Amino acid sequence: MEPYPEDGDRRQGLAKSAEMAISFVPVAGSALQVAFNELAGRRLADRRTRWLNELAGKVHELEQQVGDFAQLTSEDAFMDALTTAAQIADRTSRAEKLEVLRNAVVNSVMPDAPDVDTQQLFFDMIDRFTPTHVRMLKLLSDPPGWFDRHGMPRPSISMGPKTAIIEAGMPELAGRRDLIDRYAAALSTAGLVNQSISGIMSAGGLWGPATTPLGVEFLAFVSDPEGKVD
């Protein structure tokens, strides 16, 4: 089960604590600290290089739509998005989150890209959210489509709370109403969903979209610019 929430500050704190603990080791402390810093720095550099290479591949695939590298690096909006996304990418190894970041950078220079302030708001959300947040938002935006795309049979639910649809569509959360409520509350607080998931609904409410216009815009920003929906 995924931890909730993904906490970049906590990770940084753990790394700092490890450095401090090493520094107190008698005699060998300083040598261990240098080795730790070098290894951690190399790992971070490798992680960023890998992410940038994958981003470059995505840009190359969409060169006709977004322009070549020289053109993009001369655009402030693209460099702002790239810098912000790279900093977030440094703090996670989650493949789904790294993919969302790549999509967002490319979408930042698409013709229908959000304004720069909205992009920054979305990057803040990406930083805070786990992949489970994003998957839940996708499910809530189109419940029937979610089941169809994932090859899952639609449950025969004609009345009840939205949590029943979430549990059926995200089996990893089945029986964990506490976690579902927390994920959903974060999406609601961010202004991305507009329905309570615990209230009793008819079939129309259960299977209809629960996303706000902002939620729809956020999903477009983090989705594959080639139109692949997962």
C-alpha cells in the first residue's frame, strides 16, 4: 500500500539525520560523511539525467508541435516548467509521478497550455500528490471510461456512495475508507472535485463525473500530450 502523503520534507529530513549520525561516528565519521555525500550526489545526478533524457525523447517525438530544443530553451515558460519539474523529480523515484512531470513540462508549451500562474499551481499539486491521488482523480473524472480502459468489469451498483465505485476501480484501496477519505479530501481541498464521496447517490451521480473545471484542466496538463489516456 502506498504511503500517504508522499512527503519531500520528510525525505530531506531523513537524509540530513543520516548525515548528522555519520558525523558523530568516532574517527571515521568525516570520511563516512564524505562518502555518503558523494554517493548521494551521484545517485541524484543519475536520477536527474535519466529523467531529462526521457523528457528529451518525449520532446523529440512531439517536435512538430512544441518546436526544437533550441527554440524551447529560449522560452521562459518552458524553462520555468523544466526547472520546477526537475526539482520535484529529484525528490521521487515513482515512475508514475516522473511520467506526470514529463507530460506537464511538454504540455506547458502546447498551444492550449494554461497561463504561467496556473501552471505553477498545478506543479505545486503534482509535488504534493501521490500517484494514487492522480489515479483517483482520473477515475472520478470518468468512472465508466476508467473501468473500460483498464479492462475491468463495471460493478452493478445503482445506488450508494461514490466510495463504492472507488473501491471497485482501485482494488488496492478496498476496505480502506480512511485512506479513500483522505485522498478524496485532498482533491476536494485543491478544488479538483465537487462532490462528496460518502453521500448516497443514484446511478447518475455514481457514474457521472465529479471533477470541477479546474480538475479537468489539471488532468489535461498531466496527461500524455500524444493523447494516450491511462
